Amino acid sequence: MADEIPWYLKQSSLGAGYQYFSNSAGQKTVLDAKTKELIRLAVASVFRCKHCTEHHAKGAVAAGATKQEIAETILLSALQAAGTQLNWHKEFFEEFLTDK
């Protein structure tokens, strides 16, 4: 997120916990920065957060991602979201929409 802490995170100790967790994700781990930003971009896209999607697309570019990698990340997240929705409703489809 931006360097400035949003006002609502300052209203509760939960906000401090969130900020700590968010900052921890930026630390060195087994995943490199580009991979983390692409994952965060995919999740932000699926959850339809415009601000987060833009933020993590810029973060991915800053970490070395190409426009093609960003496009593929967004397309894969859309594909996975669609597949998840279809499987989420599998029982409904089988119970109500198939010929028995």
C-alpha cells in the first residue's frame, strides 16, 4: 500500500496488526519480490479492488515483471475465478439443471 498509513488503520490495534502483516510480506522470503507482487496482483484482481490491482501491477513492474507477465497473471486469475465459480455451483448444476 502507499507509504502513508490510511486513517482507518489507525483507529484500532487491528489496523496495526494488519500493517505489520502487510509490511512483513515485503521482507525477504523464499519468494522473490516479483513473484509476490504477481500473486498479490492476481488476488487483488479476483477481489476486484481497483486500488490494490493498480498498486500491485506497479509493484510488479518495479520488481521486474513485464507487461506480458502482468497480462498473463490477470488472465490466469480470471480463468481461475471462473473455474472456481463453476465448481462452487457444481452440485446446483447437477441437481437442478441436468436431465435425470
